[in-house]
Amino acid sequence: MSRSHTKTTAKPKERAILIGVNENSEKQFDFDSTMHELNALSKTCQLDVEMSFTQNRENIDHKYYVGKGKLDEIKAYVEHNDVDVAVTNDELTTAQSKTLNGNLNIKIIDRTQLILEIFALRARSKEGKLQVELAQLDYLLPRLQGHGRSLSRLGGGIGTRGPGETKLEMDRRHIRTRMNEIKHQLQTVVDHRERYRNQREQNKVYQVALVGYTNAGKSSWFNALTDAETYEKDKLFATLDPKTRQLQINDGFNMIISDTVGFIQKLPTTLIAAFKSTLEEAKGADLLLHVVDSSHKEYRTQFDTVNRILNDLDMEGIPQAIIFNKKDLCNQAIPSAAEPSVFVSARDEGDVEKVKELLYEQIQETLDYYEEHVDSSDAKRLYYLKQHTLVTELIFNEDTNQYDIKGYAKD
């Protein structure tokens, strides 16, 4: 009996160099951590990173991105090494991209394109795919002119995947038409979600949103708390589509919990706009559960980045509780925060109970205290209070034939 051998050939990875400018005027971000992130983003896009070039400057060069001397150094490296693509740590203007491309004669990808690429690979639902396409077109539109030469040299690989690849030849009018079509389709989804949200508001359903840096473990906690099968992976931007589930605590109190897209330093503005609907769930929340990867050496920077983006989205007023996650991988000091927090691992069943206790305590803090006396015959009212309010005491009074109830409720 003969066996047939099937030969599988792995597609060779594109070889990349990273280029970053540390602006003295830019104090908002930690430069080293953004470069580490650029490396991780590149690897997520299946790039083989060979070398990093960084430069300290007062400001980014308007024409070359880096200074002329640094550009010559990069050019010499590219000429003597097999490099397919240069990835920059900032979003480039059309002029910068064109000049770099003309000088280095290789494909130029900026941080925004890299993130868009990952989003194109990760989006699963129709809505997610539409949002990625909208962001890609929004990015492409102002850069269409003068990109002809560099786009014709792409030849597949990074920057040509996902919903954007067939759009490169379109003129501005076609792109604008397509963008309007997508916005119209997305508006239908947003309206649909808005109706659901209004219904939940009318029914006074309590809403919790998981927020946090990308890869902090939000989906792990979403799964642990709801027994759901959300896509959970040690990858950047694993969750792109808004997931919402019902969760019950305290023997009856029903609430809605949502998983959201992960945040990142220098998150492109086009993406904040395009993925606004995934964050809309979080905007309507009564409580934010902020998941932090406590094993990451830059966890404090990540923590601050998420809070800054929440600020930008006018969400700083929503009460927040912190889940310092990945306790099992943490080998640094126990983290602390001004807000109520727990130090846990999603892999520990006992820790799931700790997070539920934190939830219980914080929900109580955000609700209004009430006392009510319900006739023993009024089963409907009793059932409503157990489902829609956080009952802390329920005693049957034989003298009055009533239930004396204490608890916490919305409004």
C-alpha cells in the first residue's frame, strides 16, 4: 500500500524594520512601550522584525518623518539587507510616506495601517467587517493622491489584506459613495442596539462593561463570569465585536455585562470613530470593570492609557472597579489603585467568586437604598424586587403578614 505525501509550504514572512521618533514635545506616551507594542503588532501581522531604528527629536520631520542623517543610516541598512517593509511608530502624512518610499524603495506601513490590518484579520461579524472597511477607507481617502507608485509596488502581503484590498484603484467619488453606504448600514445596527438599550433602561436593567487594554484578559473574565464562549486568545485585539450577556448574582439580581474592544496607546482616531458602537455599550454602563494585566511591566502606563481614552469618550464619570488580572503570571509588587480592586487570575475558580463579591459591593455603592413592605400574597412584586434590585435583607413579619425588604435599586 503506497502512501501519498502532501507537501505543505509555509508562506515566507515579510522582513521588516521598525522606525520610531521620540518627540521631546510628546509627553503623553511612554516611547519605549509604544515601540515594544509596535513590535508586538508587527508580529501579530506575521512580520519578521529584523531591526529597530529610533531617534530623539524635538518634533517629527514633516518631510522625512526622521532626520536626514537617520534616514541615510536606514537607507544603508536596507541596501545591504533583505528588507520588505518599514513600519513607523506614528501615522504618516501622504508626503512623509511618499518621501520614505522614494528613498528606501520598500513598502512603507505606519502604525495606523498596522492596527487596521489586525482589525481586518480579527473582525468576525458583519458589523465588525463594515467598521473596519469604513476605517480603512477613511484612512485611504486623503492619501489617495501621490500614492500611485508605492501602491503599485505593494504586490500582496501586509497592507493589502482585508476589506480594503480591492479599494486601492477606486477614485475618491467611489470611496465616498461606499463610505456613505457603510455608514447607512452601520446606522441601522446602531439604531437597533439603541432600541435594545432604551428597553433595558426602561426596565431598569443594571449594566456593567468590561474595559481595558488590549490583551489584558477582558474576554477571559467575560467567559468566567457568564460561562460564555467568547473568542479568547493571547492576541492583540482578539475581541472586535461587542458581546453582551446576562449575568445573575445574589440569587436573582439580573444585570447585563458587555465585553469591549481593547484600548492601545496611540489608538488611531479613525478607529475610535469607527468602533464607537462597540464602545457605546460601555458608555451606557452603570459600572465599568477595568481589567488590567498586572503581569505586564508597563501595566501602570496601560492603566493610564485606558483612563485617558475613557476621558476622551466622556466616560470618566462612570464608577469604576479594577480587576488586576494574571496574578499567576505576576512577579512584581502587588498592584494598587485608588478605586476598589481585586488581585486575581481568571484561571482560579475562587477568584471568580472574589470578582463577583467586588461586583456585588460596587453595584450596591452605585444604587439607592430602599425599604419596602410587600404583602405575602403579592408574589409578582416580590419576584420583581429580587430580579431588578439588589436585595440585602428579606424577613417575613408574621404580625403584619408582610415581607420586610431592604435593598438597593436604580433611581
